[in-house]
Amino acid sequence: MSTKGLEATYWDAIGLGRSRTQPGGLWRDHCDAVHLRWLARWLPESPTPVLLKTDLFDEAFGGGLHRYLKERAGLVVGMDLSGSVAQAARARQPGLQAICADVRILPFAGNAVDVVVSNSTLDHFHSGEEFQSSLREIHRVLAPGGRLLLTMDNPVNPAVAFRNALPFALLNRLRIVPYFVGVTFGPGRLCALLAQNGFDVLNTSAIMHNLRVLTVPLCKVLQRQTRTGVQAQWLRLLMGCEALARLPFRYLTGNFVTVVAIKKTPES
């Protein structure tokens, strides 16, 4: 079996495991809310003809982003390397057009897509070259002037950097990290790589300003043991922490770096 075939098998197993445990809940609701607010700011104001979302984890195991994205585009196509995740997303999201595909080899013609939303997809590769391969493919399928909205694990955040320095096998055994986390880049290096691969960067920032190693288990406890009113107050508190994105040290507190970029036109 090829390396990419092994990767698909791995993510299939992750997807099947998640579908049995039905994780969802408060943490997933918060993740969706933060990303939806970010998307509302940076998606084109006019509805876009074709939008591609590069993974379906959100749609498979939570409310997801599809319901909002379909209001902002004529056609939304979701894709995932895992067939089981794509299947779970289709079952959970009526009307979702979901395909099984690899972002490093996109099954679309050149210039066929107007917007690509890629939230925490490209930080699960083993190498920087695989990351650049995905950027080149996204650049190929985007129309000139098309927009890329990208989020990745933020290695400038000390907690994320410390986690990435530890062996994945140990973190996985301790159930701190449930699935493979790969190569990622801080805002400076990320902008440089985007520029090298034909993009102009419009904006960088950071989101998810909380200590995940504590927040995720606390969300699970609150979901099991508190009423909906308490849970709603907790979610408002978490969302309030997103105000840290306006401060100069936002990359030290945000778990994800965000980038908004456009495909360069021949004149640019």
C-alpha cells in the first residue's frame, strides 16, 4: 500500500473511532463559533460561485461550517482524505456535496474554484514539502484573484511549541493528542511560503485563545454535569477570550495562526 493509502487508512480509523464516541459537545461548538466569526469577516462580501473546504472533520462530528458556507457560495464542495469522515459528514449535513480526495492532488481543473477554506488541514503532514505541494495544488485550482482562508497550529504559542516538541506516541498514549499533528509554521514563515507559491497575503492573526490542554477536558466535564445555562455562560467566557486577538502578543496566546491570501493575478 502506498504512503498516501496508509494515511487514508489511518484517518479512516480515526473517523470511525470518533463516530462511535460522538465527541461533539461544547468544545466543538466553540471551535465552530470562532471559525464562523473569522469567516464572516474574511469571506468575499458577494456570494462566491464555487467554494472548496479542504476537510470535513467539523461537519462529521459537530455542527460544522457547511450550513454557513452554503449561504455564501453558489456551490460548496467539501473533501476529506478519509472516506469514513466524508461519509459521516454527508450523513450529518443534508445536502452536503462531499468527496474523498487528497489536498496534495486535487481532482479539479485549474482556475475552477473561487474560494478555498482550509482550517487545520495542512498541519497534519510529515514534511514541509507536502505542505508546499498542497499550496501549489490550491494555487492551481483557484481562479486568479481567488481567496484562500487558512488556519494552522501556531508554533509561536509556547503551549503548542511544547506539545510539538514531545513524542507524539507518548501524547497519544496519554490521550492528550488524539490524532497525528504534523509540520506547521509561524506567521512569518507561513507568509513567506505563501508568497513563494504565488499568493499575496492580505491578513494574518491568531484565534482560539485558551489553554487547550485544560479547556478541552473542562468542556467535557461541564457538558456532562451542568445545565445548559451554565454551559452557555462558559461558551460566552471562552468567546470573550478571543478579544486577545486584538493585542500585540496575540501569537503567544492563540492556538491557531490565521492567514487570508489571494492568488496573484498575472498583473500583480
